[in-house]
Amino acid sequence: MRTADRHLNRQAAAPRPALFASIRPIVVGSLVSMAVLSSWGIEYLVQASSNTGPSVPSSLTPPALPSAPAQARRAKPAEVDPLAPPPERVRATDASGTVMSKGDESSQAPGAALDAPREVLAMLDLRKQDLDKREESVKQAEERLLMLKSELERILTKIEAADKRKKDVKDKVEKTVADQQVKKEQQAAETRNQHQAQLAKMFETMGAEDAAARLEKMPDRKAIELLRLLKGKTAGSILAAVRPERAARLTEKLLTTP
């Protein structure tokens, strides 16, 4: 009796392993699907919370399944398409301290890109203003230099005119002095000639012996000058009355002295 019961129990329990083996893939697939859906839902909620600003309360986030097969199955979508990774969920803060996602940063990137050209344009504008100021300063300096140059040329013209007038006056004075000197020399020469003519006339009217006596007392230079003023006949008669030694010396000097 007991043997028959055991046999019946074995027959009744025999199909259970086969049934569990046939149901097990379905159960595992359902669990994996639930895990994948749960992970996608969590990612969607996190992205939505990052876009809207406030974070999602932890009470609304469904708990993740702790099973290892589910975690292994979650990694499979990334392996299926490695060229299309999910978007980064890195958060950053803007200038006001508000938490923003990568999408918010990309949305604000055009504004920052526009601010950079504005800063460059502002710097270029300041540079242009600085260059304009320098150009104006250089222009003013050039104008001052031109004014100084004109003033200097005017002063130099005055100085040259004054120098010319001074030179003209000096030349005129020198010419006047030279003319006066020439005139004086001419007058002196005329006076000397007159005196010499008078002296020659006096010696010509004088006797030969008296003239020779006076000639003996004169230096050789004066005696020669006097003899040259006299006529040849008168000079010969006077030399004949002079001592022979003195007469020979005076005759020699008359020949050699110009």
C-alpha cells in the first residue's frame, strides 16, 4: 500500500520540474523586461527633473531590482548599439547657482559664443579709440612742429637780413676807410712831390759847391733821393764837388737801388 502511494506521489510530482523548466524562461524574461522598463523610467524621470529644475522625490522613484541577472540584462542595450551611447547626465551649475543639465549648457552655449565676439569687438573698439587718440596727439604735435618751423624760418630770415645789412654797412665803412686812406696817401704823395720839387729847385739854383757841402751831411738814402730829383746836369756837377769816395759810393747806390 505504501509502495503504491509512493509511486503515485512520484508520478504526480514528476511533471512539476518539466513545468517549472518551461515557465522559467518566461519568468526571467518578464523580470528582465521589468528591470529594463524600470531603468528607462528612472532615466526619464532624472532627465525630466534636470530639465525642469527641482529634483524628483525619492518616494516617486521605483526601487531597482537587486537581482544580478537583471543588472546583466540592463547592460545589454549598450552592447547592442555602442555607437549611440545614452546622453550624459552630468549636471553643472550656472552663474546663479541653479543646477542645469548638459542640454541646458548647450542651450546657453550660443549666448556665451555671442558674448565672446562682443568682448572682442569691445576690445577692438577701445584699441581703435586709443589709436585715434594717439593719431590726434601726433597730428597736434606735427602742427606744433610746423608752427615752430615757420617761426624758426622767420627768425632765420630776420637774422640773415640783419647779417646782410651788417655786412653791407661793414663793406661800406671799409670802402670809405680805404677811399680815405687812398686819398690821404694821394695827398701825402702830392705833398711829398711838391716838397721834393721845391727841394730840387732849391738845389738847382744853388751853387755846386754849396749843394755838395749840404749833400755831404745827408745820409746816403736821402742823398740818392735828392740826386734823382735833380736834373742830370745839376746832379753831375754836385757829385763832382763831393769827395771822391762818397761820390763813388753814391753813384754805385744810384745804379743798384731801385
